[in-house]
Amino acid sequence: MVRTTPRLVGRDDEIDRLLALVRGAERGEGGALVLRGEPGIGKSALLEHVERAVPAEFRVLRASGSEFEGEMPFAALHQLCVSLLAHLDALSAPYRDSLLVAFGLADGAPDPFRVGLAALELLATAAAEHPMLCVIDDAHWMDAASARAFTFLARRIAAEPIAMVFAARDEDVIRGLDELPGLAVSGLSDAHARELLAGAKSATLDERVRDRLLAEARGNPLALIELPKAGGFALPTPSPVASRVERSFRARIAELPRDARILLILASADPTGDPGLLWAAARRLDVDVPAASAAAEGSGLMLLGTRARFCHPLARSAAYRAAEPDQRRAAHRALADTTDPDVAPDRRAWHRAQATAGPDERVAAELESSASRAQARGGVAAAAAFLERAAALSCDPGKQAERTLAAARATLDAGGASAAADLLASIDTGTLDEHQHSSVDLLRGRIAFVQGADGAVEGAELILRAGRRLAASDPERSRECFVAALEMGLVVGRAAGVMDRVLDAARSAPRRPDLLDALVLLSTEGHRAGVPALRRVLTGDDAGWSRVPALAAVLAGELWDIDLHTAVTEWLVRTGRETGSPMTIRLGLSQAALSAVFAGDFGRAMAAIAEEEAVADALGDPPQLYPRVHLSAMRGRRQEVLDLVAEVVNRGTGQLTANAHWAMAVLHNGLADYPAALDAATRAVAAGDLFLTGIALPELVEAAVRCGEHAAARSALDALVERAEPAGTSFGLGVAAGARALVSDAEADHLEALQHLANSPVPLHAARAHLRYGEWLRRANRRRDAREHLRTAHEELSRMGMEAFAERAAGELRATGEVARSRSEHTDDRLTAQEMHIARQVAAGATSKEVATHLFISPRTVDAHLRNIFRKLGITSRRQLRDVPGLR
């Protein structure tokens, strides 16, 4: 049964959209909607309307952002979930503990992903009893941790009986929420504005004043209701409606008795709305609480119940901003004095900081402690705010610089690169020592790097400068900076020159048997000298590559060492899962996908890509492109590759672009379009990037030979042999022998390639070696021998799903007089990457809840995907998945 609700003038379309969302949730098809509009446009009224309009069986949860609570981690999420905490015992222990830590009810450091999943499970558990409407007002003022959690939830409730409605100002972009379905709430039409104004209980207005009010309000409902209360005849000159309405609220506040004004200031300064705290603070300021409360409520500006609430956020802002600075400080001091230091030490420290006019080392130290606690709870935004204020209150210039540096680090970690740069700019660099100067350079380098591909070169250069600064005073840290700059240089590619400049700088440092020296040796004396040194460093007892895993993964490829790459990848995935580090798990999953591609297990690659995309989606970041580029190229999916390359062009520089050129070379070699392959391969090797140059050179050799460009083929072969032979692995030796066979046209080289690759964990290269040898045998008119190798090539390439190369093998078989068997459809042809991940996990015995944990979705959503998987595969149960080829 739907409750009866008063009509909102001129909002029929918006209400229809909101009720459609509610009806979807009632059917178990959850969704989210973000209402956007200027202050006073009616977003809160729409939220209140839909709350009253939902069927009686719905459970309604409410939360709101607060202008003065934006740095308290998970504050808004806690508001929404507080009435559901009785369901915590129904959650698994890790999820229950994550929420307790996030809400400050237990000690520890929460995993942001686990908090999101825990909140999803909590809401889904409660929604199993009653459908749910979640209403989040003033979303633009939410703390960053809550905003991420709400975005995470909103994207994952499609299979839950949950509707989420947010309201936010349209000029404020909240990362993540702006990607959700939105509804712009605009001004009322002239007719509806006149209807609302006529129905408002206000003084009779002169006709000319009414017309001006209508023109000035521009259909803003709050302005239409509030401006007449300010008199109507003395409107200010044109300025934003919100400012005029706030001035209207200020005028009403000014008419109140002194004690009522102080009570409003206290309430505006306290984001909790706790009446007990409010009354205690008011008594400290000698306020007559009963009289002040009656006057505040009588004004219509404030509602006092289980929680103190203002009639509108602009009223709260007006109350705070209307107060004199000493009045605000007195309010914060009273709130600090009445806040329990054991229960809420951080709120107390924050109020004390706002109550302090000048430097105060005790308060600064208290804020520093609060920052440490906030970081332990995952509240890096709160830590940044505490540290920034601590720096402002510091008496000692040295401590001020250190706290500002710490604030900049925390701000950057919270995603505020521009704000972090501003903090660094405020530091007086003339007072810094070499270590502090290097810290500034390191931070500036990180900021430049995260601000986009164009800043990656600058970022690496700044970190290189930090390394040079420390070369004499702290050689160990200096070398760490050089290696960090090298790892950053991987993103921009060799062509940018960063890597060579780092290695040039490192050559002047004292020699040590470490990764940096091995790379210097590789750069100056070539692979025959550098590869053994790299192998000793990367595979020794104290390898240390865990400090630079991205660089280690690339160098494993440069060494043609699949075992080392597997070890690095497994460490990354395991460490990422244990620590919850999104960067680590995403790198690990991307490398796992590459490993699976080269192993010819495209289903496993799809599963790893799907999980990486799920983590990226949970963060609100774009997924990694290079694993998808590699997979599509090997599968021979022409349109997929072209689409991904177009995306790379829009997003990528450096190595990402080189990946795209390599992919085009592989695709066109498979399609036998050798001129296009030659052009792409030439571009792929041009910069001399680690790993990519090595795997692109065989494509260049093949394309050049097929095009009759023998000089280019020989040059590419020499470069390949220089890289592959010192590595001494079956993979490298086999690929080099296969390329040599194309140039030499000698059967012995083909046989050597097959011998090496038969023992290597790269079956796709073995299959291609059979294809090349079969083609050579057919041209030598040895058709019977050719059929054997071409048949092997076709079967293996088809089994793996290398469609372009398989078709090339089929064409060669037809030329020998044998018709190749049609390729049967693969499981991975029928399933999406996410479905492949779910199917593989369930086939291995995972429960829906376990799968949900990896993909950051709810178990109910996993079950919905399973129904689609069963339909696509023509099966009816989980048990049957174990017998589907390609899933085990």
C-alpha cells in the first residue's frame, strides 16, 4: 500500500522517475539515482516526498553529508547503517570487523574494499526482510570514504531490493557519483512558480514586487518561499539565489534572542546533531536552554528531536557564517570541553583546533595524534585535514614544515593532487635541509605522475632530482629514488629518455651488486653482460624485487624467464589480497592475465582481466588496457584490437602505445597482412622498451621476411638474438631459433625452434613454430610432412582460440589437399570476461559468497550471473560446470 503524500508543485516528472526506481526495488531490481540541482531547487523536498510515498513495507534509511564533517572517514556511511547494526552478527567475521573498525567501534585499519563489501552484505541482509530505500541528502558534503563506499554500493545493487537516491549540488562533482544515473532538477516553470508563490503563507505582495520576485527566483522553490519572508521590497542587486536565500536566513537569525542565536551557532558547529552534547555546550555558555530551544524551533530554522536538524543546509551555513569569529571559537571551545576525550578524541581535537586563534603546539600535537588514528582507520582525507590544521598551529618552523609535508602526502593519498601541490607550495623551502628538499621533490614527482600521462615524465625527473640531492648524504635512499624513477619511467616508455637519464646519473654512484648496477650494465654493455647480472640480482637469495614489483615483472620478460614472471605475479596477487592494496592487486591481476595469454589459457586470462576490472570499478578508475590488448591480439579479434588501440590512442603514451603497436603486428601477422604487420612492428620496437622490444622483434622478422625486406629482417634478428640468447631459457632460445629459420630458410633452425619450444611453458609460440615449419615444408613440396605440422598447428591454435593464426593454418592445410576441421565454439566465445571468472571459480568449488568477494558484487548478483551462464552453456547446475571444457 502506497502512503498518501502532499502534492509537490511542478515536480510530476521527477516524482514519476523516483517512484519507478522504488517499483524496481520492490521487484528485486535495485538501482540508484542522483538528483542534481542548485541550492534550494527542491532536491530535499523530493527526497522527503519519496520517503513518504514508498509502500509501507519499505524500510527507509537516511544519511546526509555535512559541510563540517567532510573529513571524518565513513561518517555518512555510519549514519545510513547505524539502524542496521543489529544485523552485524549475521555477517561473516571479516566483514563485521571491517565495519566496526570503519565506524570507530573497534581498533584496526579497515580495507576500503572490504568495508564496501561488508556494507553491501549488511544492506542485502536487511533487505531480505523488507525492501529498502536509502536516502542520502547533501551528498556533495560527504566524506571521501563514504562517497567511495556509496558509489560502490550503488553500482552493485542491481539484483537487490534496494533503491538509493542521492541529492547533490550540480556545481560539485563527486567522484563516482557523477557516473551514476542522474536527474537534473531545474527551476519551476513560470506558471508553477506563480502557483507556489500564491500558496505560500507570506505577506501580501505588491504586484510589481511579486513579478520581480518571480524573475529573481528563476523558479527556485526555496527562494520563492524564503525571499518574501525577508520583506520582498528591498531585494539585493542580482547575485546567486543561494546567497540571497542565505542572507534571508541570516536576517531571520538576527531577529532571535541572544541565547537562541548562540544555540544555533553551536548546532551549526557540531556535525553530530547530538542533543545531549548541544545542551551541555549551551549550558557552558550560560544559555537558557529551554527558552533558547523554544525560540529556535519557533523560528522554523531548526528542529529539535532525537537529533538537532536545520530546516535547510543553507540555514546551517547562515548560522555559522553569521557568527563573529570569537563567537565561533567560543562555540567550538564549549563543544570541545563537553566532548568525551575517550569516546571521541578526534572530534574533540578538531573542535579545539577551531577554537584556537593562533599557534598552539599542544593542540597541534593533539591533531597529529588524531591524524595517526584517522590513517589507521583508512581516513586519509581526515588525516590530511588534521595535519594541515596542525601545521597552521605549529610554533616551530621545522615541525611546521614536517607537518605540511605529511599533510601533502595524506592529501595526495586521498586523491587530492592539486591540493597537495598547493600545500607544498606553501612551504618555505629556504628553511629545509637536503632530506626535506628531497621529500618535496619526491612528492612533487608523485603529484605530477598521478595528474596524467603528460606529467609522468616530469614526475620521474623530479624523483631523479631527489636521488641526485641525496647521492652524497644518503646513498641508500638516493639509489631507492633512482629505482623509483626507473619504475615510473616504464609508464612513459624509453623514448621519453627518463630511463637513460636515470642510468646516466646512477653511473656516477658507487658501484654495488644490486638492481640499479645491473641495469646500468645492461644499458652500457648490452645484454650479454647485463643479463647475467640481472639474473643474479632477481633470482638470488636476497632478490629484493618485491620493493619494485612492476619493474621486476618487466625485467622477467626481458630475461625471457616465465618462472620468474610467475613468481613475481603470484607474489603480487597474494600480497594484494593480504594487504588490500588496490595498486598491488591490480598489477598482479594484470600480470596474471599476461601470463595466461602466453600460456594459451585465454579463459584464465579473461577471468584475471574481469577481476582487475572489478577492482578498478570499485575504485572508480578505468581498467588496465594492456592485458586486454594482448588477449585480443592473440585471439585475432580484429575489431576488438582496433577498438582497444583507439582507446589506447586516447589514453596512453609510452609503453601503452608500444603495446598497441605490438598488438597490431601480431594481429596482422595472423591475418597474413604482412605490410601492415611490418609497419606496426617497426613502431613497436622503435623506442627500445624493455620486454616489449623483445617480444615485438619476432613479429618484425616475420613481417619483413614475408615482405621481402631482408635487410630489415636480418637487423631485427640480430637484435633479437642479442636479447634472447644470453637469457638461455627455452622460451627465448626457441623464439630466436624460429625467427632465424625465417631468415636462413634452413630446416635445422625450424627443428631447433620446435625442440626448444616443446619444453617451454608458451604453447602458443610452439604452435606458431609448427605453422611456420609446415608452411616451409609445403613450399618445399613435402606435402605429407607439411600436413603433420600444419594439422598440429591448426589443432593447437584452434584449441587455444588463436582465431587468425588458426585460419592461416587452415588455409595452408587446404593448399596441401586436406580440409581442416571446423573450429568448435569455445566456452570463452560464449561468456563475458566476468561470466568466465564466475564460471571458473564455481567450477573449482567456490561458493557464491566467495566469488562475490573477488568481484566486489553481492552473492545474489553472482547467482543472477550464474543463471545467464547456465543458459549460454546449456546446463542447469553448478556441478555440470566442472565438465565444461575450458573451465578447469
